[in-house]
Amino acid sequence: MGFPKQQEYSNSPNIPDEWFTPKKKNKADAEAVVRPSLSYWQDAWKRLLKNKLAMGGLFFLTVLIVMAIIGPIISPHDGIKQSLANQNLPPSSEHWFGTDDMGRDVFARTWFGARISLFVGFMAALIDFIIGIIYGGIAGYKGGKTDNVMMRIVEILYGLPYLLVVILLMVVMGPGLLTIIVALTVTGWIGMARIVRGQVLQIKNYEFILASKTFGTKTARIIRKNLLPNTMGPIIVQMTLTVPSAIFAEAFLSFLGLGIQAPYASWGVMASDGLSTILSGYWWRLFFPALFISLTMFSFNVLGDGLQDALDPKLRR
């Protein structure tokens, strides 16, 4: 006696037809199979786009940079030219952010200050990036006695009083933009160097690094081609945190009178000038530079947090 054929089962009212027909694959599963794989940076950008707070910070910084370029151009008034007839005017349709005690337009001066503050922040981050990568990369890759000597130098520099270094540089070089940048980078690269060293120490014993050494690849090429590309995530995050720190440090030094000198202005200089007149009711002179300092630092910090989450390999699916 043979087994019944499929037609006999299919004609039976107690056996469903789905037993003899293959199930359709879920559309989403099928798309996931044929979808091309994302690179590390594409996946990181996709994750960053999902972080609304970080994207809001990126949007504000983009607008800030654009306004720093075109703000003084679109302003109907000169931010440097003095007009004693227009002293301390409140915000209005003519002077959007009001005027200061010299009759200068605060709107134009705010964007002039943005140029200086952003320039100082980005230059300090760039110099820290270059010195930190070279110093930390060599220390981490060489290891041993070389690493010990280099890190002892880092500890000595880290122990120097920051404000004392700035004052000494002011005496030697004189106050100005160059002095501010030098003061911020004398010890500012130490944090970057430590991060790069830690990453290199972790990565240098991976198989592909050992294979490069076996084939006789030069140290400089290994660092440039193999080590640095695999440490760029933490480095980029550190840079986004270095910029607001440098902006705040410049504002602090200018607030103390150790930074940018007249007739040029940064946000710190404007805040210092506005603080002395706030009791007189001229609130706008302090409000606008303080507002932009706060928003800029907040935007860089939330962007840095978002980048840290997006670039963390442990969060990749």
C-alpha cells in the first residue's frame, strides 16, 4: 500500500493548502539581503542623522559660520566706525542688536567677534590635532623607554599653571591674536596626544599591524596608513570638544583684558565691556555675546556627544 499523493492531501478538507506551497519571504528580510553593506563612515553618518540634538547643534554651527562670513556684509552699519550720537541705543529696526558706548553697531561687532572666536577655536584644534597625533602616535607605537620619556614630558607640561603660561607669553610676545593661539596650544595638545597614544597601544598588536611589520613596512607608513585611520573616531570627537574649549578660553582671556585688543573685538571683549554697563540698563551689550558663546559651546558639545555615539564601533549592528 503506497503513500497518498499530494493531490489526495490537497483535496482533503482537513489539511491546509499552505503545507504544499512555500512561504513568501518577508519583504523587509529580502531587502536586507540585497541591500549593499555600509562602510564605517556611512554607518556613522546614518547614526548621526538619527540624533536630533546633535543635528540641531550641527545646523546651528553651520548657520553661525555662514553668518560670521556674511554678517558684517549684510549689516547696514559698520562695526568699527564710532558714532557718539548713537551711544547705547537699544535694539531696534535700525540697530538690530543695539549699539555700544562708542556708537558702534553690536550686530556687526557680534559677527566680527564670531570670526575671531571661531578662528581661534579652529586653529587651536588644528594645531592640537597635528601635534597630538604625531607625538601620541610615536609614543604609543614605539612603547618602552621612548614612551616613558615622552609621557614624563607630557606630565611636566600638564602640571604647568595655564594662566601663568599665558601671562608670561603676554610679556614676551605682547597681547594679540597670535599670542592667544600660542598660549592655547602650548599645553592644549596634551589631551589629544594621550587619546592617540591609548588608541595606538590598543591597535598596534592587531594582526594586520604585525603583518605590515613582517613585510618590512616603515614605521611612518604603518602609523599613517594603518594606525591613524583606525583611531580617527576618538580623534574627531576630541576635536569637536577642543574647539569650544578654545573659544571659551579665548573669551575668558579677553574678558580679563589679556586677549584681543581694540579696535578689534571678540565675544569675550564684548562681554567684558557689556558687564560694566549692565547695571545702567544696557543689557543688550552683554546679552548677545554671552548668548552666542553659550549656544556655540552647547552646540559643539552635543555634536561631540553625537559623534561619539555614532563612531563607537560597539554600537554598530
